[in-house]
Amino acid sequence: MESARDLILHFSSPQFADIALAVAELKGTPILSTIRGLLTNDVPLWRLATLLDERWMDEDVFNALIELLYFTHQARIFYDPTMPVCLFLPTSFLSDARRRYQGQPRQYTTEILDLRQRLLLTTIRSISITSVFDDHYTAYVYHVGSTIVDHGDSLHQSPADDILDIISWVIAGLGHPPIETISAGIISQQGGFNGGEGSCGIAALNFIECYADTKLHRWEGSNSHLFRDLALQNLIRYHDSARVENFPGPTVVWNIVANISLPETASAVSPLASGYIDFNMYLPLVSRFYRFVCYIDS
């Protein structure tokens, strides 16, 4: 399989020397196997090849990286309470919320209700909303309690016309003001002399990461290959760490909003679910997950 060959060739690069054991184990794993330990995604290992060169990143790989970002961020908060609590929504959230917002009557799905519960139960600094449309990834960061959303698009295009209305509808009745302004966030432009022609996904991922950790380097097209390799290394390390029974996996996380309901009127609640699991409703058992955080930080 071409993707498997490309991955094996790439793993011979010097930047993977420090995870040689994890790479060796990966090479012995059937390429059709899925990445271990993910709560919400079944991602075949061969799709990791979309992180090579300037290839377009597979959406499942993108969402796997978003999930990994969320859980590692939560583990770091446990040891550094000064870090802001941030949520990172997968691409399925916006497509689901848009569909429900455009429907008549407008009704919240179970997943949107869970998000609303999370906003009531915990203090959230920001919510990052990721999107893929016409094979192009973008991101929005809503500063909870403010009227501002920052928009990150590595093509420097205009934001979606309906994003303010959708977010305002999702948070309606929770005590937050409606969203009024979309601001252009700091993000380098891809393509041409800037490089990074196929890295809109990596750029969007870095855009939201920088709101959670301001010490991070910002993505630029000229060094996009470094960000791609880092994403690949983190997924390989995560896959390798998950060989340990029940680590980190669904059995070592707990649902924040389970068995807690909001006083929504029946007419506001959709009888249909969107079909995706939002990992933002879960917290890791930190003692186990923090070992992985130390692993990727080493």
C-alpha cells in the first residue's frame, strides 16, 4: 500500500530517532489497524500519511489531533491551575449546529445540550470551533462571556456569514451576551512564496493551540513541515502509550455532565442526536494521562 510505504520511508528521518521504539512497534502493526486510545475516532493508521509533505490532512486525523489537544490540555491544567480552561470542538460540531440552526423549529441536539451544561458547570475561558468546507480548514475562537469571536483562516478569507448567529443561538439563555464581532486572528497566510500550500489543517490547529498556550510558536508556511512532523510524532506516541491496558481510552475518563439536565422546554430539544461523541464532555483520570503528557513533552 502506497501510504504504508510513504510512512515507513518518512520514519527513517532523523527527527524520529527519539521515538525509535514506538516507530518500530508501529511498523509491525497492520496498516489497516486504528490508532489506539481515541475516545471518539476510529482512525486507520494509513491515514497518518496525510500528514506527510503538503498533503491535505484527512478530517479524521484532524479531529484526532483536536481530541489529543483537549485531553493533554486538561491534564496540564491539573498541574498548572493558572492555565485557562479551553474547549476544542471537532469539525462535526459546527456542521451539526448549523443544520439545527437552519431547521424549523430550531432545536438543540443532545450534544449541544451537553455543551450548554458544560458552560454552566465549569468556568471556560474560550471555545475553539473548527470547520472544514470545500476541503479547507478554518477555526473560530469564542471568548466566553465576551461579544468577540476570533477567526483563523490561513487563506485569509472572510468568515462564514452565519457564525455569529449560530454561536449566539448555542449559548442563548446561559447568561452570556450575544456575539457581535468577528475579529481577524493572528495566522500566517499559506501558499505562494509563503509555502505551506496544503497545510490549512495544521495552521488551524496551531491557531487554536496558541489561545490555550501563548508560549507556543506560531505556524508559518516555511516551517510547516516541522508542525506536521510534530503532529505525527504526537499521534505515534499516543498510539504507543495506549498499548498499556485501559490507557488512556474511554475507561479512564469520566463524563462531566452525565445525569445532569438543564431546564429546557420540550420544544427546544431535538429527538435526534447528531451521531458524534463530544470529547469535551469528558475529563481524563489525570494520573494516567499525565504520564503521556510527560512523554510528549520529553
